[in-house]
Amino acid sequence: MIEYQKIANHYRDSFRRGLHSGAFFVYNSRWRYFHRSEKLTVLFLSIRTSVDLCLLVKIAPEVLTRVINSPQYKELLIPKKRGGKRKLEVPEYLLMCIQKRLNKYLQSVYLQIRPTFVHGFVLTNGASENKANIVSNALPHVGKKYVMNLDLEDFFPSINAKTIRGMFLSDIFNFDHHLSTCLALLTTIDGHLPQGASTSPVLSNFVCLELDKALHLFAFLNQIEYTRYADDLTFSADFPFEEDWVIGLKKIIEQHGFRLNDQKFRIQISNRKQSVTGITVNKRLNVDRKFYKRTRAMLNDLKRNGVESATIKHFGLTTEPNQKQCRFFIKRLEGFIAFIGQVRGADDPIYNRMKSVFNAQFKLE
């Protein structure tokens, strides 16, 4: 990060005219060799005032003031897989657009410092070694005798606006108090990260940097594998986890401002099904058996009875499906098959057999 900050400091004076004219990108002879994420990183680190911020996200200063002083969110309740409701705080359209633009820059900055064991909500630069998803998160735990899953309770709501402001003041960004306050107000609601804002996941990753370092050090010293996907923490080893270790992990988590969800704590032994972020990891990466059976049933129904009949059965419809519903069924099945290929590998016979059946009528991208 020091290198990017030096470049940002060197070209900060030319920021305003360069942002619009494109001249900023050719001032440095090395600039052409920078990856897009590196350019976005330098651009974001170059801002120093609220005017710079307005130029960056392409809004007028008076609009920024209005959005900061009167942020508009709507609450949505969506069902959880295991019962209950999850509250989403979704920003209104203008604020949503601003947050999406900010997210692009924040993701680029995080990519430069991202620990390799963090896999959740990371936009990578496309290089294979930087891939981050639920598959890469599960891979280090394949074939381990013991897998331990921990969950951070109320993940986004537990991260407050003061912490976000402090993060922008830190050595990562080196923003002043005014700009840090503006960014914190743009990305929080009622003093916490909203679950429903596009910036919340990457901001939570920044906040978890010190927690990740502490947990990774603990795992390294005890010869344990560690990965994190958002609020899901996974540890694995070929020997039983000692009770003192669990107590130590809980203490580290609480010291960094989080708490464990005791209801989601579990230790999985290799003689039974072991899963990490929904992927089976006993002997190899594999999809859940129920998921595979569901996908196979959808594919067989499509092959034997056609799209309309398969759509009716899959969605439990009582009337003939319209084109939108049929297209949605096809896209969902296409996604399910592609996911099986992502997990099991492009050369997997099960995936290729499903892909061939699907391609008999439709094109799988």
C-alpha cells in the first residue's frame, strides 16, 4: 500500500483535471503497466476533500450534502433458510448508485492488501491465484479429519460507524477527519453497517483485517488451517481441537469487537459429512447430495416433459407458466449445472453428462 500512496501523493495536485480528461492515466510512464485495480486504488487514495469525492462518484456537492444529511433506506424482511426473518436495509436509488461506485474503488484497495485466506465478497483481478469464492474457501479443508465452523453473530450490525470512520483515518487510507466522516456517513445507517448496502461486505473485510491476522497467527502456531468467508470462520486439522483452543479463539474474536453465534458452532469429523460454506470437503470438493439430486431431477423433467411442465413442477405452479417463468427456470438450471462444474471441475464426468443433456436443447455458457 505504501507504493500506491506515494504515487497518489505525487499526482494528487493533478487529480481534479486528470479525473475527467483522462490525462491522469498517462502522467506516469509506469501507469500503462498498472492493472485496472491498481489504477482505481491510486485514484481513490488520491482524494483528499469532499469535492474530490464528488468528482470520483460523479455527483454534485449539494447532492452529496443532501444524501449525507438525509440518507434514505427501506427495510425488507426476507426468510432465512433455517427459519426466521433477515432484515435488509436497502438504500434508495441515488445512494445505492453512489455506494456501488464507492464499492468499485474500495474493492480495488482491498485487493492490494487482501489476506489469501479471506474468500468472501472479494472482487479479484481475474488471475487464477487470486480467485476468491466459496469453492476456494472450502479447498484448504479438503481431507482433514476435523473441521470446525464458527459464525460471527450480527456481523454487519455489530460494526459501528465509529469503527468505519477510524478505518478511513488509518494508515490504509490516510484520509482526514472530514473526508473520513463523509465516507462513514455514506456507508452506514443509524450508526452501523447496513445489511443491504453494496459497500458493507468490503468494509467489513477492512474492519476484519486485524482479526484475520490474529486468527491466522493462532492457526499457524497450532498447525491449523484457517479461512474466512464473510462471517463464516472455518478451522481444520488432522487432530482433535483442544478445548483451550476454542476458548482462545473466542477470546480473540471478542477482543476484536465481535461475538460468536453459539448455535452455529460445530465440529465435523471425517467419518461423517463435512461441509464448508455449503460444499462437502470429506475427500474432495463436492456439492451437497440434495443439491445434486435436485439438479438431476430438474434436468430429467426438462428432458422428458419439456420446459413448461418442468417449470410448473419446479415452482409448484397451478396454472400454465409464462415465458418469464420458463426463462427463469432455464437460467436457474443452467446455473445449478455450472456450479456443479465449478465445484467438481470442468473434466468431471457427472458435470459433463449434465452439460450434454442440457445442451441438447439449450446453450450452456
